[in-house]
Amino acid sequence: MSAILSADDLNDFISPGVACIKPIETLPAPPPPTDDNGVGLEHEVILDGPGAPQAAATSAEPTQISLTDCLACSGCVTSAEAVLVSLQSHSELLTVLDGAPGLRIEKDEATGKFSVLGLEHPEARLFVASVSPQTRASLAAATGRGVREQDAGNMISQLLSGEAGLRAGGKWNNAFSWVVDTNTAREACLVLGAEEVLAGETAPGAAKKPILSSSCPGWVCYAEKTHPYVLPHISRVKSPQALMGTLLKTSLSRILGISPDRIWHLAVMPCFDKKLEASREELTDSVWGGDGKPGRGVRDVDCVITSKEILMLAESRGLDFFSQSRTAVPATQQAPFPDATLSRFLFPPRSKRQTDPAAGTSGGNLHYILNHISTQHAGSRIETVRGRNADVVEFSVIAASGEPIFKAARYYGFRNIQNLVRKLKPARQSRMPGARPMGGARKPAGKSSGLEFAYVEVMACPGGCTNGGGQVKVDDPIIIERSGLSAKPDLQEQKYWLAQVDEAYFSADDADGETTAGSSGDIVCGISPLYIRDTLTHWAGVTGIELDRLVSTSYREVVSDVGKNKPSDTERVVQLAGKIGGGW
């Protein structure tokens, strides 16, 4: 279990009686072992790491529950998932790196063709990583004032692929062939999201208005398990992490002619829930390489570690992250990416930077959509109205005539999300003859939901993704040691720390944040939709896969028993007997 998670951290712990039904669902099972007195020994799920209970030598084999199983479980909500994210950790990363020599890419300069060396070893992998801007901002703030996000990004790249990083140790001196910026995938997600909002509900499988953003996995899991009636409203566009994973696995496997399981993709993210997203069956090669249906295939993202775990990764190799070089890894130390068009997209001449605080710290989905719509209506303006707190904001695009063209909102934090889903709850029809609908949306007849918005940006963390659960925190020992803050920081110190992270997130030189390729009339928030669309079309052509299958995802209701009335012991026996072919 990752050292940053322990049983003591699970303040939402669900008691074993309602927590995990997986051992029960796998009946029939062999008779449990007994001790010398004939007393049965129960199964137990073992948590490794500090503070974990130690199994007795005579106990039964621990029940094996994978992270994917947990997402499909009908009993757990959060605690078991929090424990099982230890299956994706910096320790697992090091285990894979040390498991076999890495694959190497070689280009024949005469023919321009690429070949893969090392395939004779069945466990050899091609290592590639993607890093989020929120992670870079968190580590920039941890490094010290004046350190920009780009500086921290170079330090991460040096750790993952530089000569003085992971490559300097381990059994095989393995490192990552490429370290890419998820901001490039973010730009594609912004363009796809705007197209989705403007397309309406006519396309098959399209999301219903109001469309709710889908890049926050904590919010998606919450909706799937507790409020399935909002699933038709959630955007079908993949998150930047998921889209980047699909792009890397599909393009590299098809161009290089190797199996996708020979490519090992690490994502560095600000949020523990991103580990849950990576385990979704909707984000595997069974969707893009199979029959288009979710299944237990090769994951697009093999492992997710958080900002905090980057520091632990360096420490595990005996390295000081803060002493890593702030200069970019020389091009001579990196393998060429085997497609020129995708290489220009993944490794642009200038870094992609979010420099407008109005976009927020969660990728800027709503900000881009508002500006995209505003540019289509000459003389229009964007108006902002703050809601009941700082994490609820309403936006309107107002035409030159004063008429509203488009309405949207931002809801951050679970307390605000609860109010959002309550407004979307469908009205319940009374059984009394002639009675009006009960509860649900408080809107006039003809309204499809209780919200007048066309789009809502939803994030589980108050303040957005720079405040993610996997970020370096102000009360972490390394920050207390380096910053001189108190061991138990007060509210003001916490706000000061988050302000530093946000400052790093929006940091940029004049040369940073340049627009993508495209005509001057084609630019929205520094992004060229035409260039993005051409790149996506090229990607689909290279892989031979329909673009919609590459960029879209789906959701499903996860039936949960938590909070419901539990059957009696007799009823449970009858249910279990039925499942194993018995009866009464």
C-alpha cells in the first residue's frame, strides 16, 4: 500500500458489514480452514503498509479484489477504492521498470523507417509518461517562490527520462522514452467539448442538455453510484488523461507494429481518483481495438501517480527531486516519435500554458466554450454572476442587442454538486389521479431539467484541480521543512499555499502560451480548432480507427446497496443459495 495512504486516512470508512460484497459473490468457496479447536477462520482483506493489520500465519488466503472489480462492486462507495489505489503507485512503477530491459526505438536515417529493439524479451516494455499542468504547478510551489510551472515540468522530465534521473539506477537503467504534456490533449478536449455543446442532442448517443463536464473522475464515480439519472447529461468527450492514453497506445502500437500491452503508459496527476479513471473498462483496447464495447482489455493508462508520489519516487531511487535540473532534457537523449504530425502535436515548438485566471485551474472547459460561442456573435459579451459561494459561478453570453445567447455555470465541491444533481432530479409522478408531479425540477412545463444552463463545469475539489487530493499539501513534512510554516498550518496559511500553487499554474514567459498553428481568424483562447481537427483526423487515419471511438467514452450505473435497507440473514441465505444453484 502506498505510504501516503493508510487505514487511518479513511475518514469515510464503511463498516465491513456494508463495505465489500466481492467475497460473498464468489461463492461457492471451499470450506474455510479451521484451527486446532475446529473454529473456522474467516477470510480477510489484507492492507499492506504501515499500520496495516498483520495476518496470522494460519489465516486463509486474502481475498483478491482488483481496482476494476471495486468499480463494478455494488457495495463500496469510497473507502475500498481509496485503499485499492495502492495498486497504482510509485512502488509499482519501480517494479515494472526493474522487471525487464526496456524496448528501444531506432530510426533508419536512410529510409526513415522505425524499428523496435528488444522484443525478444517477453516482459520488455516501451515506457511513455504524460504529466498534468496541475502537478507541475504543485511541484513548482514546493520547490520555491519564483519557480515556474515550466521549470517544474523540466525537473519531472529530468527525473523520468534524464541521465541523472531514474535512468541512473535500477536493475536495467530503464527510463521513459517520452514525457509528454497533457495540455496538448487538453486542447483537443476543449475543441471536442465545444463541438459537442454546439451539436445539440440529435446525434446518436449525444449527451442531453445541460451537458455536464466529465474530466473529473470523482464526480463521474459519484454520479454513477448515487445519481444515475444525470448520466445522460455527462459529456461523452474523454478527459485529457484518457485521451492522451488512447492517442499514445493506438498510434505507437499501430505505427510500430507492436501489441499495445508492450507500451506502458504512466500518467502523473493531481488527483487520486485519476487512478480509478485509469481502471475503467471503457478506457481499454477492447473499445478501440475490439468490438467497441467496454471490457477487461489493455488499459490506455497503465499507472497513475500523483504529484506527491513524484517526490516519493525520487526518494525511493535515492534522488533529490529539488536538485534535478530545470533545463529541458536534450533532444539527443530522446528517441524520435515515429510520426511527424503527431510529434508536432505532442512536442510543439512552444510550451502550452494556461495564462488567463478566468479559465480556472481545471483545464478551462467552460472558459473555452464561452469564448468559442462569443467569437461567433460579433459584439457579444460574457457576463459573470457569483453564486452562493466562490465555487458556484454563473455565466451568460449576451448578444449586442442585450439578449442572452448562451448560459452556463461552474459547480465545484461536493456540497455544491449535491445541489446541482438535486435540480436535475426528474419529477416523481404522484399515483393520485390528476395530481401534479412531485419533487424534481422546479421549472415550468416543457423544461427538460431543473437547470436553464446549456453547460456546467463540474469538479469534485473546491477550488478546482490545483487543490486535488494528490497534490503536495501545506502540512506535508517536506513543505514545513522547506517553507518554515507551522506544523499545523491555519486557514490563512493554507490559502497562502494554494495561492502559490495557482500562481505557478498561471506562470508564463512572453514566449510561452503561443497559439497553435492556424489562421489568425481561427484562434479561440490561443487554440486553433482547425489545426486540432486536422490532427485528430490524421490520428484516425494513421490508426485506421473511427475518430468517435477514439475520443468518446461512455458511463454506466453502478448499483449500490449502501444506504439501503439490508435483507435479513434468512433472506441473504436464500439469495446466496439461489446464486449457487441451491434453494429451499
